[in-house]
Amino acid sequence: MKWSLAIIARDNEAIIGQTLEGVKSFIDEIIVVDTGSLDKTKEVAESYGAITYDFEWIDDFAAARNFAFSKATGDWIMWLDTGDIVTPESAAKWAWLKTTNIINERPQNEELIWAETNRCIEPDTGRITFHYPVPRMAYSGANPKWVGVVHEILSTDNSVSWYFDGGYVNDPFGYAQKATDRNIKILKRLLDEGDTTPRTAYYYANELRDLERNEEAVEAYHNFLQLKHFTWEYYEAMISVSKVHRRMKQDLEASGFLLQAVHYAPERAEAWVLMGDIFYEQQLFDKALPYYRACIGAVMPNDGAPVFEPSYSHLPLERMGFCHLGMDNVKEAINCFHEAAKKAKTPHDAKILKDFAKKLRASQQ
């Protein structure tokens, strides 16, 4: 059983090493396709045993990834972006999977393996801001193909999938990366050429948001929402346009979209928390509390949508604690901070919340 890794890269000499280091225990072949580096990306990749190829950049991510996949000779092909990190814990999981009959026998003819991607990981606390599953590996015999010029997706003949719990990938940059106009130029070209797909409209709006072109972003989100593409992107678009309105100091408009998001997916916590935040930041604590209470106990979805993890763990209770403090309800605040500490996902957050509750209790004695 041979496993390949396929990567596209450009001017990534500073970060590609950490990616290749993480996979050396379970990957047999590394393919790195360089799309025009002016630095030593290829040299660094080759020092890790990678086979490198040049590919002329044509503003098409799928084309570059498909070229990389075409050079892979493994039974299964994994993809990563430069800078992604496979931790030793995750690498051990992938190495275990490689030796099991789960993958060797391909039950039910699985062609894609989905795994979790953790994005925007704070270096000091280890706090994961966003995470979601992606198709991370494809069976080479199922004609894997990347589709989409930008924000591309991986598919196979039948796209029969299996979710691998434990084999996560960390993207420490993710949404924290500084926005550039590269993607938006590609998306604008597609729109000008007559592309009317919801996916293009959605990501065009996102790129405008990230570039802080606020008025254009609002218009683009309106255009996407009018398509009534009722998937997780619909929910995320309402969340995103509300944030743009808040950036423009338009809380009333932001509230309107958040309430629509709550109506669309009341089981999700993000919109509830953001509604509470609008009142919380105005120190209208009695009005903020009901929104935070509403998402206590919400279960994180696993439907492929980005998940803002703190909204499902400690954040609502932490916010409730500060609301109670603002209302001079110290006892209730202490209880909230204790409960928040129990739900915190990192030792760092748990310690801060416990210590704060302890100081509050001491101040009452």
C-alpha cells in the first residue's frame, strides 16, 4: 500500500518544511508542484525527498492540483497546503490507518477520506477558532479530480466517502492570513464570463469581506442570498454579512441578518452568540443574557460547515458571567465562570476562568 502526498506551492520556502516534516512517518512519495517560486521552495522540498515539477500558473487552482495528482503514483493520494501541520498525534493516527483493513480492503468502495481541518490556531493558547471536515485523501483508482478554478473541491467517480476521526490537519494561518486580491480577480473574471453558480457568488462575497470592501461585500452577499441556495453557505453568508454591517456601525442591519440566521438554523450557536454580543457591547446585559442562554448545550454540527468552536464550549457561559457582573449579580457570575471552565477546550482557557472565579469568590468573603 503506497501513499502519495500532492502539494502545490509558490514562494513557500519558510513554511513548506513544517508540512513535509509532519508526514514523513506515513507518506511514501511527495509530489510538489511549483507554480513560479522566486525563492528556494523547490530546494527545501527536495531536501525532504520530494519530487518537484514546474507548472505555469494560469489562475486556476484546480488545474495545478490536478497536475500534481497526475504525477502521484500511490494507491491513495493525500493533499495538503504549504504551512499545514500534521502533528505527531495525528501522524500516528494516519500511520495506523495505513496498516488497517479499513483502508486496504476499501469497504463499500470508499473513494474519499474526509478528515478535520483546524484553522486559526492561537500559538499561545492552542485555541482552535474554526474547524471543519474536508476530503483529505482520494483513492487513485477512482479518477480523483479537482473541480473549480478557485476554492476548488476534490471529487472522484462516485465520491463515496468515509470520515476518519483523529487524522486531523492543523492550518495555523487559515483565516488569519492577510487578504490579497489574487482570488477576487479570479472570481470577478468568472462572474464577468457569466458564471452564475452559488459557489462563485458566495466566495466572491467572502473575498470582498476579507478585503474590507464593505459596501461591495454587502451587495455581493445580497446577490448570493437571493439565489436561495439553502446549504451551510446560506447560514454562513448571513453571519458574514452581519459582521460586515457591524464593521460599518450598522447594528440594526446586522441584527436583522442574525435573526434570519437564527430562524434558518436555531440549533447552531454562532448567530445566538453574535446577537448577544451586540447588546453586550452596549452594556445592555439584561438584553444580552437571553441570547447567550439560548445556545447553552448546543451540539457542534458535523455537516462540513465551518464551526466557530468557542460558541459551543466556554464562550456563552463566559459572556453570561460578565453580564451578571455588570448587573452586580456576583454569585451568578461565579457560577457561570466555573461552568465555563469545565467546558473550555484548552487548559489555558480553563485556568483563566477558574482563577477569575476564585478571585471573585475571595472578594466576597
